[in-house]
Amino acid sequence: MTMTPDLIAQILRYHYAERWPVGTISSQLSVHRESVIRVLTQAGASPIMPAQRPSGVTPFLPFIEQTLKQFPNLTASRLYAMVVERGYGGRPDHFRHLIARHRPRPTAQAYLRLRTLPGEQCQCDWAHFGHLQIGQAKRPLMAFVMVLSWSRRIFLRFFLGAHMENFLRGHVQAFESWGSLPRVTLYDNLKSAVLERKGQAIRFNPTLLALSAHYRFEPRPVAPARGNEKGRVERSIRYIRDNFFAGRTFTDIDQLNAQADAWVAGAASQRPCPEDTKLTVQQAFEQETAHLMALPPTAFSCNELRAVSAGKTPYVRFDLNDYSIPHTHVQRSLTVSADLSEVRILDGQHVLATHRRCWDKGQQIEIGAHLQELVQHKRGARAHRDTDRLVHAIPQVQSLLNEAAKRGEPLGRTATQLQELLDVHGRTQMTAAVADAMSRGVPHPNAVRLALQRQREQQTPAPLGMALSAHVRARDIAVRPHNLDGYDKLIGGAHDDAND
């Protein structure tokens, strides 16, 4: 329940005028007893508390307070085990509730207000904004945020992941957006900036050092667990969440970044500058520009470079997808160079293929010529295999193929048809058929096929004599028919008598 002024006044009246105890006030007003005690304590009153029963933990309080003073971060479960060894018989959940009242509270720490000079420093960090579903791939939506410490000018860019190349792209695009850069960039101890740290001994990421050498700025990590030292970027991220991203709709990351650029140039730049409330952030940034360092002539390369291996199929795997390559470069080690829109596959310094970048998962991005060349190569290889087998089995075939080639016959189809005839009729008959076709001057598979047919006709065996039994031979005796004229006369005489 919200402690409204009316409710507070009612609690105080019941305490002072009616002399109600805390429990009665709590039950009558449906307010937690701790809230009632807090209201009375803030008003300087002494709450009327019912008589407390002695607690089982009371004899152990001196030991508990002394132990917590020596070990402030000791867990309640470990302290409970220590007290049980000394004779405590209560339940652990009740003990944990009691210990929370006696655990020493850390003293509040005061901080100095940090001020910077114009053009001296910027602060940078990542922020996570959920995930984007692109086809079958679920990719993290990360915001790269960089803020100029004096003018509070924000640079905001969304990426699909927080890997090192996107970290570098965020720096380069921020510096190009401002047209200049500050002398110091402040980071927390993320792996893209600091690989290892022991106190003040810091091992920076070598790629970040290369970027800082190119743009001539100093990378400076804050002390561990000191978020206040980079509070400007932390507050900017909260400002982005509440004033830009909340309730925003977009179709893809390019549209989101376009909306972010418009918001940074508009509402974010028109807010008052905290360093000088008489100025807007845009006006302060225009004043700070004169104190920033100039950009080098060329931008730092932020392409992703990955060593990949091509297998037996003409594809290489990169970022969850397969990209096609020429079939002549399978089973080799290649290099992929990729930016946010394009993927290039290299063999040394030679570019084998250039593809559009796909952010989906499990897709095959192909160039039609790569597969067509492989199909042509496979067809030619099959024709060569048929020719080799034919020549090895029947040397005379080489002459037939040479003559067929002179006449413009397709050698692949010719070799395939001859190979089929060889599989059916065998080497001996094919040798004779090829010789017959060449003798007739017709170097064509049809001539060979006709020669094989003639061979079959010539090789038809002659009829064989067979010894038959007497009753079988009797069935084949030729019977000479009788003259039937006498029957015709008889039939004719019968008809004449009937007419009479």
C-alpha cells in the first residue's frame, strides 16, 4: 500500500491520541507492521511494542555480532552451521530472517563529481536490446554507444552481435559521424578492450591498440567495479532505452539504424547540456568540435578475416551459411573477408567469389556460374572415362573416335553409346563390329550396331536332325484324299427324287 499523507496522519493520530500499539494499527489499517514502525520512527515517536518473548538466538548474539564484524560477507548458511555447533536448535529459515537484522550495513560511499575539458574524453560501451529473428537465425541485437563527456553528444549504432569487428566499426563510424575524435576513450574491462588485468597492470587487446595507434587516441579502462567513472555512457544507455527504443517498431536493422540517426540528430541533440544548461547538446557539440583531434586520411579496416577450409563440395562455411566457390579450389585453405553487406572469398590475393552477406542460418548462397562449370566438368570427365575404358578394351576404337571427331560428331555421346554396346555384346564381337564399320567408312555407333546385328544373323545355327519314335512319325504321315465325286452323285440323286 502507498503511504499517502492521509494514511500517515491516521497512523500518527491512532498512536498519539488513542495509544494503540503497532499491531493494532497494522491490523485495523491493513498496513504492514514494519511500515507502521517506519512512519512512527520518522516522526520521532517511540512505537508501543508488545512484550517480546525471549528468542532462542539471544544467547548467541555476541558471538554472531563478533563474527560478522570480522567477516562481513559471511553467508547466513555458514553462520547457521557455526551456531548449531554451539547449541542453537532453531530452524535455518528463521535464523536467516534474524541475522538480516544484525548484519552490519555497509557505509555509504561518497563520490566526487567528475568534470572533463572539451575535446578531452569520450566514453563507450555495449548495451543489449534483446534478439532479432532473421529466418532461422536468432541474433543478438547490440547497441554500440559512444558519448562525448563534455557536450554529451551521443553516437548510437545497432549491430547483430558484439564481436570485435563490430566493436571496431562502432569506433570508426562514431569518429566519422563527428568528423573528429577526442584524446581519450574510456572503457570498462570488456574483453574487446582488456584481455587481462592485475591491479594497474593491464594487457590490452592488440586489435584495439592498432585502432588507437591509427587514430592516435589513448584507450583508458576504468577501475574494476567502478561504474561511476563512466556514468555518462551508462546514463545515455538508460536514456536510449526509455526515450528511443521503448515501443519502437522496425522491420530490419537498417531501418532501426536510420531511425537512430534521426533521433540522435533531433531529440537527443536538442536536450539541455548538463555541463551548461544554457546550451543544448548540439550547441555544446559545436563548441567542442574545435577542441577535437582531426581524423587520419584513411579509415581503419574493420573487415572480418577468417581462415576457412573448402571440402569436397564447392562451398565454404562462414557465419552459419555456405557460400559457393569455383570447383577448381575445393579441398584448399582459403580466406574470407567480410563486411556488413558483402562476403569475399580469397585464395591468397586472388578474389575467387563475391557474395551478398546473408544473416539467416543454414542457407546456400550460390553463384550460378560456379555450379554450371562443375556440371560441365563432370560431363566432360564422364566422357573421358568412357573413352579411356573403350580404348583400353578395343584399341581400334581410337581410330573410330578420331574419324568421328573429324566429321563433327559429339564424342561424349558417341563414347557413351559405344560403351553401352560393349557392355551388352562383349569385347570380341565389338572388335569385329568396329573393324566392319571402319572398313565401310562409317565411323558412327549406328554402323557398329548394324554390324553386330549382321553378326547375330550369320551366327544363326542350322536345323539339327532328330530320331523320332514310330507313333510320333505316324502322326506326320501324309494321307492322300479319296475322290468324292461318287458322294456328289448320291446327293444329287436324292435331290431329284425329292423333286419328283
